[in-house]
Amino acid sequence: MTMNGRTLNGTGRTPNGEAESARAFDDLSGEMGDWVDSLDIQQLTRRVQDFGRDKPVALAFTALAIGVAAGLLMRRRS
């Protein structure tokens, strides 16, 4: 089966799909890192507070997800 000129390997992924995904993730994480570095701590805090006021449930779920991910990483490293 082909998709946009690429052959799928039966899993629904292109042969280089995983490498492309990893590259895209690296690019995105680099951009996010640059964005965070360009903010000062007061501006970042203000943005988080504004987001929390506008969407408190989303902020709570985000904090929960970050906490779970940090817990899993801590457990895995020890």
C-alpha cells in the first residue's frame, strides 16, 4: 500500500516514520526550550496564572500529568 508516494510496512507507519517523529519531537522541544529561555520567570509565572484563571480544569489536569510523569521518572531512576 502506498501513501503519498511512500510504502507502508503493514503497521500503518512509513519506514522512516519513527525517525521523522523523533526529529519532529526534537525540533518542537528545542523550540519550546528557546521559548521558555526567552521568558523571564515573572512573565512565565504570570502566563501560568492567567491560564489557570481562564482554564482551571485544564491547569489541574496538566499539573496532574506532570506530577505523574515526574513520579514515574523518579521511580524508574531509583
